[in-house]
Amino acid sequence: MQTSHEQFRDLAWKSGLAATHQRQVIYEAVMAAPGHYSPEQIYAAVRRQTPSISLATIYNNLRLFVEHGLLREVSPRTSTLLVEGNLEPHHHLVCTRCKAVQDIEGDFINYKKLSRQAPRGFDLTQPLVEVFGLCRRCSAEK
Amino acid sequence: MQTSHEQFRDLAWKSGLAATHQRQVIYEAVMAAPGHYSPEQIYAAVRRQTPSISLATIYNNLRLFVEHGLLREVSPRTSTLLVEGNLEPHHHLVCTRCKAVQDIEGDFINYKKLSRQAPRGFDLTQPLVEVFGLCRRCSAEK
DNA sequence: TTCTTGGATGAGAATCATTATAATCCAGGA
DNA sequence: TCCTGGATTATAATGATTCTCATCCAAGAA
Ligand SMILES: [Mn+2]
Ligand SMILES: [Mn+2]
Ligand SMILES: [Zn+2]
Ligand SMILES: [Zn+2]
């Protein structure tokens, strides 16, 4: 069993990333407990260990880590608000790379299983979903 | 059959919203063709009819329309980036109101049906989804 | 050990979407 | 016609994120 230090050096090595002190502490801050964290939360945690770290370094390295698969981005977010007039319940297909959104038809959700998994009190009246993947253009390019 | 003017005046009336000229043209710009539109796109389209309109009015009224159900917001977006260290494929449950994100377990996706619906070339290797609803607190409050 | 060098970092400016503010406008009722 | 409250406008402010660039530093060369 390896320490989290060793684990990070390993992952960094495999991704071709230099295993700097800052990257080490950022990674460990995210891995310290399961959860979904913002750059500011990570910044706050990391500063306790390394007060001189810059917020830009947090952003730089979170992006790097996500790109190299060391971390996962929770919600691929479009940069801007999008609205539509189609009020018929329907789902969306979102490209994680270029953020393009298109409609997707079909009943591919098992609502019974879904509501069985939802926590008590969570309102799933008409649950809409977003499915993430890579659009044709992006999967061709990469 | 009613004109789109009449349709909007109807909807506005039902929602208790004043049917102003600006609201009329904003609504019609979104309804002119099916699609997912940003405030800037709508602004550009509307200015051709009503050059004096303000971008703030676009934002104000898109929000109002979404709140009153005249339009749908395509992707409920968190204000900030969120990352996590859990790389095991899993889905998320997102509150459309407070944007809280939590993990949801379980196999409630029919991948066969899903990939049958996806457009040609869309890469759905390991499709992750976000399910939208209202968390306990928000569904209690409202 | 000292030198060299390219990538990494830190500080702060810049950007972009969105929201807030406050003055003005205006439709509908008295 | 005059009033009034909500709507609109222009612009400032905000907040997250990215950019710029001077500085730093670790690892390899000499
Ligand atoms: Mn749609
Ligand atoms: Mn998660
Ligand atoms: Zn794409
Ligand atoms: Zn909520």
C-alpha cells in the first residue's frame, strides 16, 4: 500500500506531469475526503499547508488534472445561459469537449430504478437528464 | 389558430406578466425556430426589430420567462467549477434550484436504447448523466 | 559543485457573463 | 390630464476564470 505522496508521484509520472510540491498538495486536498470541490474550497484548504500558493496555480492544475484524468469535472458547464421554447419534456446530449447541446429522444431511463436510488425527499417529478459524451466532430478531432 | 402575438399575450396573462413590446419580441425570437439560444443570440435577433432594447432587459425577461415556465433553461449551471477525485463511473443528482450536486448510484440507464437514439458519430463510451430535480430542502421551501 | 534552461509558479491585470443600481419611461387607472 | 408602479435602459459592479509576464526552481550538463 502506497502513501498518497507516492500515489500522486506515480500518477504524475504516468501523465508526464512534473510532480511539484504545489501539485502534490492540490491533489491531496481533493483526495482527502470524498466530495465535490470548487477551486476556492481547494485554495482555502491548500493555503493552510502552503500559504504562498496562488489561486491561478489551483486553476491551472485542476485543469491539467482533469485533462489527464487524475480528477473528474463534476458538471461540464456551458459558458453561457441557454434557453429554449420547446416545453415538451426531453433530454439533452452534451459534448464534454465543445459543450454543444442537442436534443435526444427516447425512453432510456428506468424511472422505477431511478426513484428507488434517489435520496428521501428529493423531488423527481419529471426527471430530465443530460447525457455526456463526445460529439462527432470532437471525437474525430481528438 | 392564434398568431404568436396572441399566444404570447395569452401566456403572459396567465402568468400575471405585463405583455410589453420588449417581452413580446424576446419571446418571439426564441420561438421563431426550435433551438437552444444564448442571451447574446437573442439580443442580436431582437435588435433587428427593436434596436433600442437593452441586454439587461433580455436577461431580466429570460429569467422571468424561465421562472414562469414560458421557456425552459437548457442546462442548470453551477456558478463555479467542481472537481472530484472519485473516478469510478457514477451519475449525479442536481437540484435545479440551489444547484447542489450529489452522487446517485444504480443502473437506471438503458444503454442499448440510449445508443440507439444517439446521433451517428457521437461517442457514448461510458455515458455519464446528470439527473435534475429538487433537493429535499428546496422542494420543502417552495 | 556551479551553470543552464524550460517548465512551473505567483501576482495582478484583463476578460466575460451576469447582476445590481438608479434614472427615466410609459401604460393604464383615477 | 395627472399619477403611479412596474418596466426599461445605460452603466457600474461583481465574480469566476484566464492571461501575462517576471521570477523561481529542479534536473541535467559541464
Ligand atoms: Mn432541447
Ligand atoms: Mn460525484
Ligand atoms: Zn464537441
Ligand atoms: Zn436545492
